[in-house]
Amino acid sequence: MVEVVGTAPTSVMVITKFVYRRSCKTTIISIYAQCLIVTKKKYFMYFKYFICILLKKIARFLPNSSKLNELLNFFLIILIGSNHSRRINNLNKSIKNIRAHDFEYIKFKSFYPKNNFKQISVFIGDSHGEFYGRNFNLNKDIKNFFLTYHTGATLLTTVGTSENLIKKIFNFIKFFKYYNLKKDHTLNIIFSFGEIDVRNFYYQALKIDKSFKNEKKLTNFIVDCFSENFLNLKKILKKNNFKKVKFFFKDITPTTYSNNYNPKNNIGLEKIRYFHPSPVIGSLKQRVYWRNILSNQVKIMCKRNNINFIHLKKTNFAKNGSINKLKTFDHFHISNLELLEDVQTKIK
């Protein structure tokens, strides 16, 4: 058989050309499809951001004690995992691809009534809870889902003396139980309080108002009041037949090393609070001592009331007992990803 010159190469050229066109066309379709998916996600994120901004603005015009305000905050938690304004700012950064810290790269999954999570963990309390109640991108454990219910710049003292706050916490648990259709979930409630008491309330109560003779009596008052209100919360839950609710208390965040005020009277204190609603009051040495005795008493109270106490790693602290400068971005909050995830892994 004699091969005609040029036949074989020509046929190869035709096949190669056909395969190239075909693969090129497939690649273009694939890229286009991916662009559509990304665009849809982007639009959805923008829509979610717009809704969150709207809910937040409406909530600001409503009294904190109103039912509608409470409900709007619950919807924010369902949408982006938190009602704290930082979470909305993080969402904005994510949409606009603004460079962020590693602890700001989080999953903005909405919490749907039908889900595959085994555990739902909610950090309730001050702004420290916002950092711990995040679903970080690097976290591969998809069975555990974290949320944050920010109650404002709340003192541990307030939790122990406010019936309204206990009702709010109960209402959130009630809302969650009815909203979540998967009834075999364990709901973990993690309290995050105490740091504001240390840098704001102790000095006022002991040095200005002189309401208590010493640190021990003030600490016992704070912890005993919290214990009493916590037991009231458990009674309400039992009365409403709410089961599978576990309670935790995250150890008190180390106090800041930032400059402090030492007002001599209430007039001076009010002037400071006019510009700084939650100022740092008292020397660093005093605040470290107050934080330690409050932490120890909370630990004892937790054991007595069957609350799981979450210890903080030593690396959270500097040698002088204040917050570790290398583990915080703003001198107040722990922002180190390893330390934040360490607390999350202790919730079981």
C-alpha cells in the first residue's frame, strides 16, 4: 500500500484543529459558568449586606427593650452569624475584596432551619464573644456551627441583676429552638462576660462609691447575683421543656495594658464616660488582681452550678498578667486565630 504524500499529516492537522476548537469551546463555557456562579454569589452577598444594614438601622431607632428590636437582632444572627456591627463590616470587606486580618476571613453562611450540623454553639455577651463565635475559613470541622449574640457592652454585674437580660437570653433560646427544625441538636450557650467589670466597674464601686469594703465582697456579690439569675434561667427552660441545652463560661479575657484613668469622684468619672463610654479605670496592677479574683470565683460558681468553665491558654497573658500584646490587634480583644480556635475546640 502506497501512502499518498501529505495525507497522514493533513488528517492529523484536521483532528488537532477539531480537538483544539472543541476544548477551547468547552473551556470558554466552563469559565462563563464559573463567572455566573461567582456573580450570583456576589449579588447574593450584596443583597445580604443590604438587608443587614437595613435591619441594623431600623433596630437603632427602636428601644433596646422592644420585642421588634430583639427580633431584628435574632434575624441578623440567622443571616450572618452575629448581630455585632463588626460582622457586617467584615462582610463588606469580603464583598469588596479588601485586605483583612486572618481572623476576619470567615464563612458568612446563613443558619437555615434544615441543616447538617451536629452542634450549635452560641457565644452570648460582650464584644469578646464576637471573635470567638466565628466560623473561620481555615476551620474544616463543618459539623460544628458557631454564632454570636451580642448583648452590648454588658457587665457580668448586669447579668446578675437584670431580669430583662435573662428574659432576652431565654427568648433567644426559645426562638432558636422553634426556628431550628433539627430537634436532636445540642445547643451550647457560652457566656462571655467580666472583662468590662474589671476595667470599668471595680474602681467605681471600691474607690469612688465605696459600696463594698473590699474586692472580695464585691466579687462575691457579682458572682452570687449571676448564679441566682442563671438558676432562674434554668428554671424557665425546664418549665418550658427545653432540653439539650448545655452551658459554658469562657474565662475572663485578660485586662488591657492601655493607659488608664483614676478619677477622684463621680463628676470626674462622668466627664470621662462622656467621651469614652467604657473607659479603662484603675491601675494595671489593680485590674490584673481584680480580674484574677473574679475569674477564680466564677470558676468555683461554675462547678457548683454545672456550668462548663473554659480555661484560657497561658499565651493569652503577658508576664504581668495583662493581655498579650502579640495576640491582640486593638489592645483589648484576643484576635490570634490559634487562641480563638483553642476555645472553640473546648466546647464539647
